[in-house]
Amino acid sequence: MKNQNNNLHVQKNKVAHNWNVFLLLIPSVIFAVTLAIVFKLLVGTKDTSSTQDSVVFAEEKNKPKLEVKEISIGEVHVQAEVAKSEIERRKGLSGRSSLLENSGMLFFFDQEDVYPPFWMKDMEMAIDIIWINDSQIVQIDHSVQPSRDLPESELKLYLPSQPIDYVLETAAGFSEKNNLQLGDTLTIL
């Protein structure tokens, strides 16, 4: 019997010893994780955006990187982020407070000759919506105002009057300032 108690006593000490080692490791693990997080934050703040991306949106440091295309409409050139996926099209320019001059967003659709609805959900600035079919401007909605604090069910939908292939959104007043007209040809460079 005495032998069995000694074995039990030894096992209790082994368990107690293992917990002590574990408790001593916790501060080291916390320190290592903290260093990793600080390193990640410091490296993550390094500005790696290209010049072309920084030309388009002034205040968007941490925006997802979308492809940027140059567009010409006559003598006017626009740097436009391209929204191709459903998620990118839904987000559009929402949450942005301004655009640099001659910049915007070009919306591609899964097929041609569509009637996509646009709305001003979460928009913070007025925009021009330029509807394009067969590389020509077919409609311009000038200075469309943001719809702040309206529930989704009350937001106005903007629709093309005819089927379109692309939509270009620019800052409000861009179309008038550059004298864009129906029938003007748009070229994606």
C-alpha cells in the first residue's frame, strides 16, 4: 500500500510541474504574439499603392485595389476604377466623399444591352451617371444627389432609357464642364 501512495504522489507532482512550466510560458507567448501584431501593423501601413491608383481617389488609402483603366471621350481623359463583379458594382462609389478631377468608376456588366438600376445608397457626394451603349453616350444623369438617411425602400432608382453596355460615374458637373453630349464616343484605352 505504501508503494501505491508514493506512485500517486509522484504523478501529482508531475502534473503540478507541467502546469508550472505552462504558466511560465504564457508571458513568453503573449510577448511573441504582441510583437507579431505590432510588426504586422507597422509593415501594413507602408504605402505600396501605385501612382495610377493614387491619382483616382484622394482619401482612399485602404480601399480594395480595383483595376484602373484610362478612358477617352473626345479630348477628355478619365482615370477610372473598374467595377466588374457584382460586389464591386454594388459598392460602387459609396462611402467616398470626393473624386479627383478627371477620375471616376467604370461599371462593366456580365452581358451587353442591359437595364441596370443604380441608386445612391451610402453615397456622400453628388455624381454624374453617364450611360454608354455601343461605345456611345446615350444618356447622362447630371448631378445626382446623395440620398442620406433614407431607408433602402425609399431610395430612387436611376435607370437607362435604353439598353446599355457600360456606366461611367464621375464627380457631379464633370459632363457639363467637359461639354459631353449624347452620341459622344467613349474609348477604353
